[in-house]
Amino acid sequence: MKRLLLIAAALLLASAPAAAQEPPPAPDRPLPDAAQEARAQALFDDIRCVVCQHEAIADSPAGIAADMRVLVREQIAAGRTDEQVRDDLVRRYGDFVLFTPPLRGGTWLLWFGPFAALLAAGAGLWFATRRRAPATEPLSAAEEADLERILADQAVRPDPDAKPSDH
């Protein structure tokens, strides 16, 4: 009996990751009007999946992307314009949901941040190359004399392994 319970518990633990996965989204149902469906498909390419973040909702397999596609289709079927649909999605998910967010105070960093970082890096490199080596002072007469004495005391010994052509 204990062995049977142990096997049942092991099977239950082994199947837990499969049960924890998100179920696949229902298949998309295109709009009956071809012009409305074309508008929806064009909007799908302009809207970012909030889960995948680098994919449009047209290409994303995430459940939230499927929900967003349904929402867009419902709003188009209800007669809303493309701009109204985008505005509603921005209201729900923020400016990040659009691949090309509007230019306003809150999105300046999105638009100009990469250019500012590139400009700052260029300025840093420019200043780094403009840095000059510190000027060295000439040797004093006493230091010159010490240097001459040190060089005279050292005998230049040839390399014992050197060939006559190396001298």
C-alpha cells in the first residue's frame, strides 16, 4: 500500500510542470469583412506583445497577445478608428505597447535616450584622447652628473649567445 502511494505521489509530482503551463490560446477568428480584417492585421503589426516585448501581437504565441488580437477585432467590428483602438491599448498597457510611441514628455527617453548615450560616449572618448601626458621637467645639473656616472660605471656586456652579425 505504501509502495502504491509512493508511486502515485511520484507520478503527481512528475506531471505538475505540465499542469502549471498556460493553456494554448483559442485559434483566432478573423472578421467576416475583409477590409476590417486587413485593418486589424495592420494594427497587429504595430502593437507590441506585453509578454514577449520584442514581438508584435500578430506573431506572438502568448495568451495575452491572443486576448489583445480579440480586443482589436472587437473594437474594429464596433466601428472604432485605428487611432481610437491604439489610444485604448495605450490607456490599458501604456505607451510601451506601441512599437512607435508618441513623442511627448514621458517618452523623450525612449526617443532620444540612445542618441544621448551615443553622444555621451563620443564626448567621453574625445576628452580621453585630448588628455595630455604630464610635462616632465629637465634634469638638473646634479642629476645629469649622476646619470653620466651611472652609465659610465656600467660596462656594456655583449650577449654571449649573439652572433657576430648581431653586434
